[in-house]
Amino acid sequence: MTEPIATVEQAGETKRVSGFSGTDIPSYDDYARCVHCGLCLNHCPTYKLWGLEADSPRGRIRQIVLVDQGRLPLGDSFVKHIDQCLDCRACETACPSGVEYGKLVETARSQIEQNYRRPFFSRLSRDFVFRRLLPYPRRIAIVARTLYLYQRSGLQSLARATGILKLLGLADRERLLPPIDREFFFSRLGRTYPAVGHRRARVALFAGCIAQVSFSALHEATIRVLTANGCEVVVPAGQTCCGALAAHAGVRDAARSVARTNLGVFLREDFDAIVTNAAGCGSTLKEYEHLFPNGTQDHAKAAAFQKKMRDATEFLAALGMTAHLGSLPLRVTYQDSCHLLHGQKVREAPRTLLRAIPGLELVEMSMADYCCGSAGSYNVTETQTSLELLSEKMKHASATGAQVIATANPGCLLQMRAGAEIHSTGQEVVHVIELLDRALASR
Ligand code: SF4
Ligand code: SF4
């Protein structure tokens, strides 16, 4: 592996300079770990779809190296192949050399953000979503109320029935809109929920951004399950979006800004753990360190914060469930969330919890560790590829004969609910925690 070339014009002789500049440059130490063995290739959904080296992990790493060495322009081709990556990190799990691919692709995207001019509408929408919407709960609430009216006033049914969405090319994306709650979870911020019986732990709940307007019921279920198992649950006020969507898209200034807010809020008090029911958020929250340079105060805070960060299933399985569970006579299959399995290396915890429910039969689907196509905002930006992956996923899920598909991430829930509808599988898609909550209710 050649070291990056970063020289400038000297004595009239033009030398190649790195195509990367500014902040968050993919590190030589990170990409030099790749030994080109190709063991990751068959684990990569985009490589399996198209069979192109340029859309494989090894090929993408090579392109990052070439841009860093000034041998490939940071132009349309590079942007296309990096954009087409799901950031599912299945390649990380497969890699014997310990390449932290997620870190590489996210810094490459940050370079694109800083050094490449996207089309006008793309720049506008990225700026609006990542910098002007997600960090602001009030703005999220305004957009959500508008969407709620659209969904509940009959307008949505009308738009679907008249085919106008198809005409505008929006039918697929519209289907992926989260159903908006009548009451938002924002009203619960600042509350503390006492443990049922003897207190075994005191935890903080990370509530996220979009989840507060479309997954309030999941948050309520998480609180019920945690308190029933002896946890006092604090929902700290002032918390905000985790920054995962922005970090995945390379908008790292926005991710850093919300991370600083969350570090201030969650380190104010001492908790045994900080818990999230969203694997996509959890993966970024556990890697806040990556957003800040070594040796800075923010980096030290991030280190303290992420030590406490746990996925809800990981936390409960480690704590051990003490609450009595009623029977749920259901055949259930589990879909691994990429950011729980590949990002956080949590595989067994959700399965352990599901097996603990009396009457529930857990059946494994083949390729459960393969992305469903949700991948943060990938289903919006690369909709057709996302739907192809979803179609494969639904075939595997359907083949299990399970009535219920369980997973551990709101993004995957939305994607597979759309999949069950599009492919008429008749399966219900729920979070693992919601099944535990139902088992508690059926005692
Ligand atoms: S993150 Fe996923 S899509 Fe991207 S290169 Fe790795 S395996 Fe392929
Ligand atoms: S498995 Fe790891 S070392 Fe091998 S090609 Fe893929 S990223 Fe490189």
C-alpha cells in the first residue's frame, strides 16, 4: 500500500495532491488495513446485486485510496459508488483484517459533502433535513402535524387512489412514510418512571427525533418493560436527535452539533446505562468518539458517554428479566438490524429475549443478517435498490411461515411493514420490546 500523496507544486513541477481536504479525511491507518483478500465481497448486498468491484467494499476502499493519492478525481463516479453503499457494515463483520469500513465510508461522504457540488435540489434537501430540521424538535413537530393531517384527513387515501403519486414518481417513497402519532413523545421529556418493586438499575432513555413523533408507542412499551424489570427510567429533557442520519450522509458538522447537546444532557447525571430501542441511533451513539479529534474535551466526554450506551435488548438480556411473562403463542422470525449486528456486534440478546417468551416459537429466516434496504435514508435516496433488497428479504421472511417478523430498529420496522404490504405476506412487523410488552400484558 502506497502512502497518500499530498504534495503540491514544487520548482515548477506539478505533483499530485490528495483529492481530500478539510476535516474528516479518511485515515491512512484505517484504509491500509485492507489486504484486498475479497472475503467481504459476498457479504455485500450491492456487490451481490450488480457484481461490480466498484460497488464492493474492497472496490470502494480502493477508490478512497486512489482519491487520497490524487489518482482519481473526487467526481461523479466516486460519488455514485460511495452513495450506493448502504453503510450496512456487513463487510466489517466479514473482514478478518478488522477494517472499520463504516468509519471509512462516513469520512469519505464527509469529503464529498465538503468538496463536491451536488445538484441544487439535493443540496437544498440535505441542508434542510440534516441542518435545519432534525436537530430541532419544534420543527419536527410542525412537519409531523402536517403529515398527520395528510395521513388522517383522507388526503393520503385520495392521493393513492387517484394515482397522482405514481405520476409524480413519489408512490414508492410515500409508502415508506412513518405513520404519525396523535400524541408525541416530546411531552414525556423530563419525566421519571419508577421501578416496579425493588430498584435494580437507574437508566436514561434516549428518545431520538423522528421516533418521538412516530414511535411513541414503542417508547411507552420500552418504559413499561424496563420498569417491570426493576429499572427506574429517566427521560432527560433537552436531548435531541442522535445525528446518525447526518453522520451516515457525511454531514458531520450537524452530527457533531447534536452530539455535543446530547453529551451535555446525558452526562449531567449518573446513570447505570443510557438505553435506546433504535439500533441505528445506538450504533452512532456508541461511536460518538469518532466525531471528535483525540485529546479534545468532546472526545473525552464521548468516551464516558458511550461506555454507558446500550441497546434496549442488550441491556435487558444482560440485566436478566425478572418480570413474569405471559404466553404468546406466535411463530416469530427475527431480522437482524445491520446497525445492531454489524455496527454494535449484538446478535444473541434479542433472540434470547424472544426465546424467553412462553409459547413463542422463534424460527430463523435465511439471510437474517442481510440488509432489508432501509439503511437510514437509503430507501429515500436509492429507492429502487432498496426495494429490490426488500423484495428478497420478504421472500425469506415469508418462507419461514412466521406470523410475526421481529426486529430491533424503527427504520427496519417501517421498511418491512412496507414490504409486508407490497408483497402481501400478511405478516405483522414489530419490535422485540413490543413483544415483551405484550407478554407482560398477557400475564
Ligand atoms: S457497508 Fe454494506 S453495502 Fe457498503 S460496502 Fe459494506 S457490505 Fe457493501
Ligand atoms: S475482507 Fe477486509 S481486508 Fe479483505 S478485501 Fe474486504 S475490507 Fe479488505
